[in-house]
Amino acid sequence: MTDATAPKGHPIGTPEELMNPDYMPPLAKAVPLGLQHVMAMFASNVTPAIIIAGAAGFGYGSNSPDFPNMIYMIQMVMLFAGIATLFQSIGFGRVGARLPIVQGTSFAFLPVMIPAVAGQGVAGLAGLMTGVAIGGLFHFCLGFFVTKIRHALPPLVTGLIVLMIGLALLKVGIQYAAGGVPKLGTPEFGSLAMWLPALVVILVTLAVKFFTRGLLALSAVLVGLVAGYLVALAMGQVSFGNVASAPIFELPMPFRWGIEFNPAIILGMCFMAIISAIETVGDVSGITKGGAGREATDREIGGATFADGLGTAVAGVFGGLPNTSFSQNVGLISMTGVMSRHVVTIGALFLILCGLVPKVGAAVSTVPINVLGGAVIVMFGMVCAAGVNMLSEVVWNRRNMVIFAISLSVGFGLQLEPTALQHLPKTAQVLLTSGLLPAAGLSILLNLLLPEDLH
């Protein structure tokens, strides 16, 4: 670590120092830089836990006695996002890229996790968390040869996979904005009272994203959430009962919901680990190019993958969800030009502190489901847009169009009509009706098998 005293004329550091991951800016500058990394990813990090709780049946509006389990899950995704970020920024042995990589809960796994817990309540969490932990160990093992499998996942495949992730989740956003599963079939579902806060979130997010700059623009979703929250508060839709009853401090509990080996969940998590590993390769490359103007080394890519897997495995043991590198923080590094991994470490420590204080999780849980729905519509739409952007790099010859057409038709079609596979074993149904796994599997297989000169 170099001297934290910045030279005159460079309030944070010289251009050479700012490109050095081992440089430590002055503490007065490093702390706010670290906190802005947390702000940029906060909403995206806690949202998957809320969605999983809702799918299982003990989330918002369920009036379930198991609702505190959602608060615990929110705690765990914050705590282990922080711990996994430390694995990346500080590292040990072969684990960690030792770059300013921020880890967080991945949306990519939701299409596999939602059907795995749907309607099962807390009973579904034992199988889910066991699958997360085993999938994390598999992800860790990918670190030994991740650079060798990149050829099997060109933009045609990765773009389709990211697009399918977004398409699989769009229904969740609309459902939440209209009032969520608890209000389905009631006059309140889809009412103006439900939609108004969600629309405020969307409009404010768009305004902040396109008419401001810097950190404010990067935190547009968070600002939109705050605006929608205030509207919902004025409309009497916010309850603070859980905040008062939540303890001030609580340590995580290993295997809180038990251990259960569910083959469908384990296979799904292992397959998604491959996708997540490739995403991390892209993020590591983006950080080194955007922040230091160089290509990522094999050691950095391997170390980042090891940290991804280990962070996910440990999170699963304690009730967290799969971790991956957060792409929005790659953009933040490109914007600030600060490559210091110690800045990200400061942000990670803040996340860990939040994860140990249940009142923070309880405060997050006061955000009404329709307000969250507005943010989710934006976030999942952006996932789709990211997939389309990746597909723009594809040369659209007949071969690639056939691969895309068949993979999308089968994957999206099975997602829309899951009863088409009702005669298959339960494990196969869970894996295939997500839509994501058949689309991904078909695109990878066809890309490897079909000749390049198909006319």
C-alpha cells in the first residue's frame, strides 16, 4: 500500500497512483468513494432476497408468522456481499482478483431459484440454501479452468442467456407494481393506489438517470425508490412495526433452515455458476480496461472466479444467496478513474456492518412491494437491454439466426407454458420450465455443433 498522502494539485492522487489497485487515497476521500460503491448496488443487492421470500410465500403482505425470515435473508445478502467483496479486494492465496470488484446477489440465479421455492414457505429454503452452497463450490472449481471455456460462450450465447434472464423476470416486476401475489384476485390488485408509487419510482429513476451526472446518475434506482417510498408513506402504505421489534445485533446462523439435497436445484445452480463465471470474466476485463487501460491477467480472472464461488458457498451455509461481481460498479470505476481496491474494501466493511444489524434489514422490509415493483421493472428491463446490447455484436448470418431462433422459441415457450412438460419427472420440470436452462443449453450445444459455413 502506498502513502495515503496525496501530492499537491492531486486531491485524490496522481494519474499513475489512481491506476494502481494497491494505492490508498486519503481517508477523507476513500470513505465517500467506498460508500458510493455501496449506494450504486444496494437496491439490486437486496431485491433478490425479497423476491425469493415472496415466491416462497412469507414475503410482503403474506401475514405469515415466518416473515422475520425475509428480514434475516436481507441481512445475509448484505453481510455476505460485504464478505465476498473482501475476498475479491483483499484476497488470500489464489482467492481474489485483488481488484476493486464489488460482489452482490445475482439476478441471474432468480429464474432457477423462484420455481425451486414457489409456494413452499420456509420449508423450501433448506433445499435452496444447500443448492446455493454446493453450486458455490462448483463455481469455485471453475476458477482452475475458466479461461479455457470462454470460447464456448461467444456473444450469441451470452447475449441470449442475459436476455432470457430478463424475460423470465419481467412478470415479477409488473406483478409487484400492481400489488404483489397477496393482492392477486382482490379489487386492490392493479388499482391506482398500487400503481401510483410504482410509476413515481420509474419516472424519478428516468429523470435522475438522464438529467443528472456522476454518482447521482449511477444511483438513479435508489433515488427513485426513495421518491416512491415517500409517496407510499403519504398514502399510508408503509408500516414500521417490524423495525421496532427487530434486534439491534444478531450473528448469522449456519444451516438455519436445515440441509436438503434437491437434485434440480443443485444442477440448476451449477449450470448458472458457469454463466456467472463468464459474467465475472467480462467484469474483470472491464475494470482493468476502464480503470488501468490494460487487459486482465489469467491470475486476476482465476482469482475473481475463486472468490465468486467461495463467497456464494459461504453465503449459502448462512442463508444468503449466490454472489457475483456487480457490473454497475465497473461503470462507477470507469467514471471516477479510481482503481484502488482499498476503496472497495471500505464499502465492504459498511455492508458487513449493515448485515449484522437486523434493524437495517427490517428498515429495508418497510419498502412496500409496489414501490419495489417500480424499481424492479427498471432493473429487469435493463437486464433485457444488456442482453440485446451483447447480441448487437453478433454477425447475423443464417447459422446464428437459426441458433437464436430455436433456443429462444424453446426456452421462452416452455416458460410461458410450463404444463407442456407435466409428464416429466419433477426435477426435469423445475430445470426446464425456467426457460433459461433449455435456452442456454440449446444455444451452447448448437453453437458447438453447427458448422460455421451453414448457408
